[in-house]
Amino acid sequence: MTVSFHKYGEGFFPFTGRLDERGDGKGKYFALNVPLRSGIRDHNYLRLFKAIMEPTIMKFRPTAIVLQCGADSLAGDRLGPFNLSIKAHGECVRFIKSYGLPLLVLGGGGYRQSSVARCWAYETGILTGIYLPNDLPQNSYYEYYGPEYKLHPDLKSENHEMKDANTPTIIERIRILTLEKLRYLNGAPSVQMQEIPPDLMGVKEDEERTLQERLEEEIGALSGEYRKDSKLRDDDLLSEEVTRAGKTSQRY
């Protein structure tokens, strides 16, 4: 089972990652894409990530998880158009780790050296239970981390943030349509599966093909919507997420 959260549309790696792509061969109906628009911030991403990953894990019941931590989703990346902080990125790792399953964690994209180094150091600390202070130690590449020299830089002061095109309404529609696609999953790997009858296969494909069309139509209609109260509140909302998780940021 493969789940991917990624930027889609607007000429960014076209023809890949549509919501209605479903895998092929033995992997048919075991690919779940979560197509996002530019500028997604911490709160929206975390809310969507947890709302999708929890039911996916519970339905598929994996015996192991491979988690690819692509750092090109961080704010200020030279290629990726997202607004994620290192704390939010790490919170996704902490959430998957909490299931207690065998976990293989990999690197991925990331095109700003200082951001990638900070992110993977922080997430290695989460995985190994080691607390990393915010003040960076002296090292051979210290000059790359100025002017703050912190593990968690202030993104606002560095002017890395861009407008979030993922309004709350769009996020909710992505969540609903993505979870709707989960019902195509045949079953957990430990449960014997049955071949889908040919007459039903065509019906399922027609239904699924409309998901991306519905999503794109709704996003198009909502493209002018942008709620002011969703701006620049990610730090407070992320703190609430960590607090609800039992103040794990103080214990990892």
C-alpha cells in the first residue's frame, strides 16, 4: 500500500499523482494519492495527514511501514512550494512512530542544504528518543545556519512563507474524497482477498475516475477563497497538537 502527500497541478510535475490514479497489476487499488495545492501550512497539513493515515493504517493493517521524509516540503525549499516547518515535519514522523510497528525511515527530496540537515537531524532525534536543543553547536558548516543559528529558525523573519492556496474548505474536500477512495481497498494483507468480478470492476473504475474531476471542479470554484483567520497561526496550532499528544516534544 502506497500513500503519497504531494504538490499537484499548476504545471508542477504534470500527469502524476492524481487522486484517481489507483496502481496497476497486483498493486491495483493499493495506491492512495493526496494532491495538494501550493503553500500548505503546518496546521492544514498535520490535520490532513493524521486524518488520512490513521484510517489507512487501521484498514490495511501493515506489518511494517517505510516512511520517506522528503524535505522539499519545508518552507524555503528551492523547488518545493510548501510552507511546512521542521516541527510539523517531525510531528508526522512522531505520529507514524506511535503505532509501534517496524519502521524504516528514509530521506527524500530537499534542495536547501541547511533545511535538509536541520530536518533530518531533528527527526533522527525523534526516532532515537534524543532531545536536540534549539541552539546549534559549532561545526564546520556553521555559517550556513545564520543569522539565527537555530535548529528551528523563524520562517517569518526569513520571508520564506507563501500564501496557502489550500483553504479549509479545500482541505476538507480533499479529506472526504481521499477517504472515499479508501473503500476501494480490498482488505488487509493478512485477510484472504477475492478477485473483483469483471462487471463490478468497470463500475468501480468509473466511480473512481470522477473523484479527481470532482476535486478539480470544486477547487476551481473555491480558488478565490482565502480565510484571513487561517493565516500565520501555525505555531499556536502546532503547539496545541503537541500538547494534545501528551507534551511529547518535551520527552522524545
